[in-house]
Amino acid sequence: MVGVNFKLLIALKEKKMTQKIFAELVGQHRSVVSRVVSGVYNLNDQQEERYAKVLGMKREDLFVNPN
């Protein structure tokens, strides 16, 4: 467990996007997004890319240790 992903949390707030709306856009359930934000669940490389793309960001700017 890494801890809260503040970069993701801030990006969602800046885009005025709820976790529910974001989850729909990335094709995941809201509970998965919530676990990612809280650091309980780690995404694979492809999922990280999808999250970043939906937010208009680079993967390395959104996730601490992209593989």
C-alpha cells in the first residue's frame, strides 16, 4: 500500500469530476477508483495510462512510480 494518491485526487478536483463520473470514463466501478485514490489498490501499466489519458495528463505526472 502506497498511501493516498494526492495527485489523482487533486486532478479530479481540478477537473470538477466526481469519482463516479471518472470511473465511468475509465470503465471501472467507483469503488475501484476510490481504492486507487486511497492507495489500497494498485493499477497495472495499461490502467495507469487510461487514467492519465482521461484526465489529459501524462502517466508519470499522475502516478508516483510508473513502471
